[in-house]
Amino acid sequence: MAARGPYAKGVAKRDEILDAAMEVFAQNGYDRTSVREIARQTGLSQAGLLHHFSTKEELFLEVLRRRDDRSLDSDERSHKHSVDRLMRAVDRNSEEPGLVRLFVAMSAESAQDASVAHGFFAERYRWLLDEIAQDVRVHQASGELPAGLDPEGIASLLVAAADGLQLQWLLNPGSVDMGARIRTLWEALRKTT
Amino acid sequence: MAARGPYAKGVAKRDEILDAAMEVFAQNGYDRTSVREIARQTGLSQAGLLHHFSTKEELFLEVLRRRDDRSLDSDERSHKHSVDRLMRAVDRNSEEPGLVRLFVAMSAESAQDASVAHGFFAERYRWLLDEIAQDVRVHQASGELPAGLDPEGIASLLVAAADGLQLQWLLNPGSVDMGARIRTLWEALRKTT
DNA sequence: GTCTATAGGTAGATAGAC
DNA sequence: GTCTATCTACCTATAGAC
């Protein structure tokens, strides 16, 4: 049963706002983005937009949450290795400079304590690293990976490299094949003892 | 011959301003930092500060340049391998959260085209990666490293990991030994092929 | 070199009409 | 749901006095 009447309109507009907001935040970062600008792009006044999200912060956090939800809804879930999922995520990112820019800008912002995104990213990294480390452990138990590998170290390095490559890729577009690089790294790491 | 009279005072104040500015920019990022705030910390009015650096942008770029100059002035130059220098830089960073925060925030900012730091960081990465790749090549020629390694790939991954680890370290302080991690990576990479 | 004062902006958020 | 109008709170940069 689809929502109807006033609800449908509200939900659709909300979605439209989130799309526009993601794009503008990605392009300019949090501080340089004004609610007015996002409003303009969705054919609303600033006050009109703030009817749907009562503060700029709320809108911003919603954008971050939706970005994550979408990643998880996509085919990533079908890959049992979270290492595979990471690689596929990197591949997909190579086609979405906007999202990458959003991610880089926001994760760096979150490193500032005052940032609204601090909690979001701190938690995000904790579970991401944990998931990958856990995955490495499972494959060590089944004998697919050498027992000598350090699961936390591997997870940390893979994620770190993925993040750092994004920055290089944004600054010098076309100079880096992120997918190839991260696969090289994985091959090197899994052969370590 | 040292500068004297009014010069000495000017230079000293300039330095004091740069120190304060580095700290505040590191803590809050470029946009969230006001010239007034930096002025307050140095006992000046906003206009008084802008006597030394005529715009906020100029002050900011000066902070970035000085950070780099200091790195290079330190003992890093004495290490012939630029890979070694990278590792030592990572070690030193582990004791300077402020500088790391500045670097992470500013490099991410620079990924936005509109950023004043865009040119600075794009160029910085170009020579940094180039220097390391070149270094790998030299050691391949002398037989110290296997000929099969991809110099650009190695350089890119080392720098990417260093950057990404900084982010993890800032978000979850104490959870990552950056130096140890980057050495693990280097060991893994040099054994590839 | 440093100040006060101010010009000229832009921001987020609110009030109240429709 | 959406608008216009407005408020308050900053901001950078400049002018001109000391």
C-alpha cells in the first residue's frame, strides 16, 4: 500500500531535497553549503525546505545515513567476503566522484570534534574495521588464509588505503586506478605471514 | 645579522600569529575558523592581525607552507630513502594530533575545487608520489628491490595508507599504531612479485 | 603596528500569512 | 506545504585615527 494524498507529496519532496543536498554537500562540503542553495535547486525557499528538515544539521545527517543505506541495499550484500565488498565499493566509487567527494570531505570534517558528523564516522569506522577483521578470522579458521595474518592490521590497512586513494584520485583525476591498486594491496597482504 | 628594531617585533608577531593560526585551523578547519578568533589568541584585534597577513587566505596558505618547510628542515633530509622519510614522518605525526588534524582537514578541503588549498595539495601529492616512485626505481637498479615491483603503485599505496591511517587514528585515538602498520605494509609490498 | 568603527555580505532560524 | 519578511548573529575587509 503506497502512501497517498499529502503524504506522497511530502515524501517525494523529501527525497528530492536529499538528492539535491547530497550533490551540493559533495561539491562544497558542509560549511560552504547553504540551505538556501539546496532550496533553490529544489524549487523551494529556504524556509520551505526547513519545513521538511528543521535544521541544516538534521538534513546533513540524513544525507549521510542515506548514502550508507544505499550502499548496503546494492549488490554488496550478496558478497560473503567483506573484503570483496570493499573492493566492489571501491570500483563503484570510481564512477561517482560526487559521492567520493562527499565521503572524503565529511570523514575529514568528522575528525574535528565539533563536527556534527564525528559520532557518525567514529562508529562507522568501528564496525567497518570490525567486520573485515572478523571476515579475515573466518577465512583463517577455514584455512583459506594463513593463520599468521593480523586481522585488525589487515582491515585497518585496506580501509586506510581505500580512503587515501580516494583523495589522490580526487586531486589528480585519472591518475589512479583505485580498484587495481587496492587489489594489488590485498594480494600483497594475504601473502604475508 | 639579525633583523632589529621594528622588524624583529614584526617578525616575532608574525610567527606568533602563524602558531596560533595553525592550532585554530587544525582544530576547526578553514571555514569554521575566523580571523577574529586567531586575533584574540594573539592579543590583537582582527584588523591588527590583517596588518600582517592581508587576507585570511594568505594567512592560511602561509600556515600550510610553513608546516611543510618544518618537516623538511627536520632530520628527514638525512635519510636517503624517501620511503624511510615517509615512515619517520608517520612516527612523528603520532605525537602531533594537531598537525595531523590540520593535514587531514586541509587535504580533504582541497579536494573541493573551490578550495584555496586545491593547487597546493595537488602539487604536493604529485611531487611526493614522484619522489617515492623515483626512490623505488633507484633501489631496483641497485638490486636492493625486486625489479618486478611497480614504483608508482607502491608509492601511491604507501602514501594512501599513511593518509587513511591518520583518519582512523584521529577518530579512534589510541586504537592504531600508525608506524607499525605502515611498516607492515612496506614489508608486504616489497616482497610482492 | 595597532586600534575603533563600519561597510557590505551571507548565514540559519523563526513568525505568520495563505 | 510553502511563501515572504525579518531577526539575530556572524563574517571579511577597509578607512582612517593614533
